[in-house]
Amino acid sequence: MKTPGKPGRAPLRLRWKPVRERNPIGVAFVAILLIIGLLAAAANADDLPVIGGGTGYTAYFSEAAGLKSGQEVRVAGVKVGKVTGVRLDGPKVRVSFRVRKTWIGNRTTATIMIKTLLGGKFLALDPLGSAKQNPRTPIPLSRTVAPYDVMQAFNDLGGTLGRLDTGKIAQSLTVLSRTFTNTPPSVGKALDGLSALSTSISSRDAQLADLLAGTKRLSGTLVSQNSQFESLLKDGNLLLAELTRRRQAIHALLTGAAELGEQLRHLVDDNDTDLHSALTHLDKVTDVLTRNQSDLDRALSLTGTYIRLFNNAAGNGRWVDGYLCGAVPPDYVTGSGSAYTPPSTCLPPRAGGR
């Protein structure tokens, strides 16, 4: 209830202050903070919870084995993400990858697998463990496997077999055969086979050494030419792409030529009557010109003289030269008291002139 003589207070209203009435320094500061926040969000869009590209993990490998950024990450053969980075971290290789909607356990193993015969790779994950893998903790070397290199396998095989003493092996097998001389026939046959094997190995020691040396040289050559093989494969891909592009262009050309032929055929069909009439009249005109060829030749020869004289008269400028002899009687010119004496001949005094 209002007190008499005291007016009541009006209700308090919140009024939004326009931007132009605010402190420009504060407005600029807030705008700069918003821009920085937007740039940071754009730079780390993959890490955002809603629009991001998934959860990022890292793993250590003993070697890269040809794995590259952008290649697939698979779980049980299904693509769940991609490799985002491969870089050297001391004596190890640090591989970064992202997966979406995939559970990665704290005992997950990672293996670099071969995808194609041309050297394509992908990262295979085997999710294991009872707890979730911390994205900030890399998967250690003990839980990662890199594919064994074929060249390294040949080198290791050559080194291992090269250290074998075939002479001692043959001698040991011979002694073993002599030791079991008085054994039953079946054992004797087996030992005879071992003796023959040892003799064969011993006799082909040099050939085996040459074979292993050649294998080692071959593996070394292939390793040294690895970059050239990669360039060859890349050039082959470019060649196939160019052939595909040219094939499309040739197909478009042939299709256009076929369409043009179809249009010309329709044009001829639509104008067959008119074309027939025009060709008939053209034949008549040609026949008339052929019959009067001698008259045309005579007309052209006579016209040549006229054209030459006309060019002489009209070829000196923007006028036509002319000379009239005897147009005015000589007595009329001399009788008027003029000092001019007309020429005695009708030849022009000079060529050209107005």
C-alpha cells in the first residue's frame, strides 16, 4: 500500500548498451580474444569433441618400414582412422595416428602391415587391455611390430650361412656314419644318405659360397636402387594417369565426330531436294561455260587492252587523265591576242597531270 504524499518507485529495467556507446578499447580487446579463440579452434579442429577427427595416439616403432602420413589405420581389417605423422624420435620412429569411435586398450599392439605389392602399408591395431589407453602415453616398442625387410633377410641368411664350416660338417657326418657302421640295415641306409648329403654339400661348397655372395650383391644392388624403383613406380602412375586422360579425350573426340556425322546426315536428308536442284543448276551453268570457253577467252584478251589503258588514265591519282587534240580551233586561240601558240601536233606534251 502506497503512503499518501509519496509517489511509488518505477520498476527497474535493464537496458542493453549499444556497442557504439561502449569503450572502444574494451570492445577491441574482446574482439581480438574472440579472433584468437577462433584461430586456435580452427588449428586444432581435429581435437574438438564434436567436429574433430577422432582421438589421437602415438606409437614407437623400430623402423618406419615405408609407412607414410595419410595411410590407413585398421582394426580387424576395418578402416578406423589414418596416420597423421611419421618422424624420427632419437633411435626410434614416432608414429602419430587418429581413430574414431574405436576403443584402444592399455595393452593394444600396433603392427605395420603390407597393403599392396607395390609397397603400400597400413597400421593394424589389436585393441587389448582392461583399461583405456592414455592418448598422451605412446605405445612402447614392446607392443609394436615392424615388418621384416626382404633385403635384410637375404643379408642375414648370407651372413649366417657364410659363417658355416662345411668341411667340419662333412667330417662330422662322415665320423657319425662310421660310428654306426654295425647298426641294422635301415639305420645304415639312413647314415649312407647322410654321408652322401655331406659329400654333396662339401663338393658344392664353392658353388654355395658363390650363390650366397651373388644373393648378397643382389640385395645390395636392390637396396641401392630403391629410390630409382620408387621413381619408376611414380612415373608409371603418372603414365597411367596420362593414358587415362588421353583415353577420355580420344573417346570424346570420337563421340563428337559420330555426332557431327549424324547431324550432317540429317542435314543432307532434310535438304535433299534443294541440294539436288542446286547441283542440277550448277551442272547446267558449268555446261554453258564449257561450250562458250573460246568466246570467254577472246573476251578476256580484248578486255586486257581496255583495262591497261584505263589503268594508265586512272592510275596517277584521284583523277582521270585525258588529252583532247584540236578541241579548240587554232585561229580562235591566236586571234584573241593571247601569246600562247598551239602545238603543231596532237601528241600530249607530257605524261600525267591534271
